[in-house]
Amino acid sequence: MIRSKPLFWSGLGVSLLIIVADQLSKHWFLGNFSLYEQFVVIPDFFSLTLAFNKGAAFSFLSDAGGWQKWFFIGVAAAVSIMLLGWMSRLSEQQKMQAAAFALILGGAVGNVIDRVALGHVVDFLLFHYKTSWYFPAFNLADIAITVGAGLMILDMLIHPEANKK
């Protein structure tokens, strides 16, 4: 029963914190930056900016004509439901997996909120080398998803026997 699963509820709390931090940061950038405006934090390396992404990671499918919005919303919704199901079945010893699922869930929902409300994801962190190379801009939700995926991989490497189930 989910009521007696403190790991599940703490994971939902982590997801909620990520969603709130992600949405507050995006709201701040929307209110304080013009599109593609840059504030240099570390010259030739890191800037804050405002960018919109209609696609997925690295702007995948960003120019697909609009259908990708609903596709990505559907995928994120399906993944979120699966993560909730998996989180509800974790034992109290599976803390790393719970953290991974919570991070991915919070990040996925944070980006889905953007897609539903705005039609695109708001990005604002920009790493680059001078003006010759730019890593695609990203946001806090993307960081949470990436760290969560990394924790999943680490957990599989550390506990291969537990992940065979």
C-alpha cells in the first residue's frame, strides 16, 4: 500500500521540489531576459540566456511542424506514470533508484508544463567556447533528468543482482 511507503512519498517530495525550482527559474528568465539575450557569467565559457526549444534534447525534432509537441507530452506522461508505478514498488533499501526515479519524474513534469503552457521548453543555461562552439542551452529539469539517468546507471552497476527482477 502506498500510504506506508515513506520512500515513495519522499521521492514525490523531491520531484515536487524540482518542478517548483524549475518553473520558478524559467518564470524568472521569461520575465527578465529577451529571447537569446546573454548575460556572460564566465567569459568564453558560461552564459545565462533565454532560449526556446520545441524539440527534445539537443533540439531533436524542433522543426518537425508542431506534432512533436504532443508526441513529447505523451512520452513524458507515459514515462511519468511508469516511474510512479516503479517508485511505489521499491523497497526501503532501494534509495538510489528512488532518487533516480524522483529526479527524472520531476524533470519530465517540469518540461511538460512548459510544452503544455507555452508550446516549447524554456532553456537558460548556456555553455560555450568563445563564440565558436555552443552546447545546446538547457534548464534545471534537464539537469534533474540527466542526474537521474546517471543514478540509474550507477545503481545498475553497483547492484546488478537487484536490478534483474
